[in-house]
Amino acid sequence: MNDCGRWTNAGTPGVLLKRGLPAALLICALQLAGASAKPPPAEMENAASAVTRAENDPDAVTYAAATLSRARDALSRMRSEAESKRYDSAKSFAAEAVSAAEKAIADGRSAAARAREEATSLLGQVKTSLEETGKSLENAKTVQGIVLDFNALDQDYDSARRTTAQAEVSLAGNNYQDSMDKSRTARGMLSVIDGKISGAAISVSRKK
């Protein structure tokens, strides 16, 4: 039996000091108390699973990157603390990792819903503008004396129409940012066409 074993039943560290027992015995008692601490495997496994779920959630990755990063950091600290046998600290970081991972998923879903709503609204506006610009372009072709390069305008209008169609495809594929980017591009194209038609129409009216 080792030295610590001989003193196992001698009492708690406080009692040992009061009894004036050797310092070595106190150290042994503290070692025995520390040996009873064990890693929190369930909490650590839950934390790892929660972070993995967040990492595999496209909305969390796209819209809650900062929160996901905090979850990863907590998971890393949890593992470091566990390796250093600071199990209480490891348990705390495990809980923090779970909380941050779950928040990343929830925030990602909320942000994705807002982005979908914004992309849908913007695309609807652009489609309306596309129809109105098409009518303006056709009407302009009937105006006598108007000076416009209709071949170039038709090409520009077709480009805007194709870009709008691409925005619709992106929206259907849940790629909301790309859909909004393409909608804005199409809107800009249509605005240029409208400006040219309006300017030419004003010039004609002044000649009359």
C-alpha cells in the first residue's frame, strides 16, 4: 500500500491539519479528492453534436456566422479544459457551446426568412417594372420623329429580362442574396432604358 493508501481513512484535510498530522498526508488527501473529479462526457458530446448541427445548417452558416464562430470557440475551449483536467470549466464551456450553436441556428432561420421576404418583394417590383418598361418601349416605337436606337434598347431590355429570370431561379433555390443582387442589376438596366425613352420623348415634345 502506498503512503496515501495508509492514510485514506484518517479524515478530511481540515481535520488532518487540526490533528497536526504530516503535510505529506494533507497532500495525499487533496490528491485523493482530485482523483474523484471526472470529465463530463455527456455534456461534451452534446456540445460537439450541437456545433456540428449548426455547421451543417446553411442558414446558420450564411446569416449567423459570428454566433457560429462563438460556438466553435467555446467547443475548442471545452476540449482544452478537459485535456487539462479542469472538468468544471470544461462543463461550463460545453453549455456555452450548445447555447451559441442553438442560437446560430435560430438566428439563421430568422434572418433567412427576412431575406426571403425582401428578395420576393424586390423581385416582384422588378417584374412590374419590366412589364412597364416593355410597354414604354413599344409605345416609343410608334412616336414619329423620336430619336432612339431601338435595336440597342431591345438588346438592353432582353438583358434585363434574362437577369430578372435568373433572379427568379435564385429565389427558388433559396439563394436570396444572389436573387436580390440580380434583381437590383435588372432594375438598374430598366432605369437606364426608361431614362433614354423619357429623354427622347421630351425632345420630341419640344420640337412640336
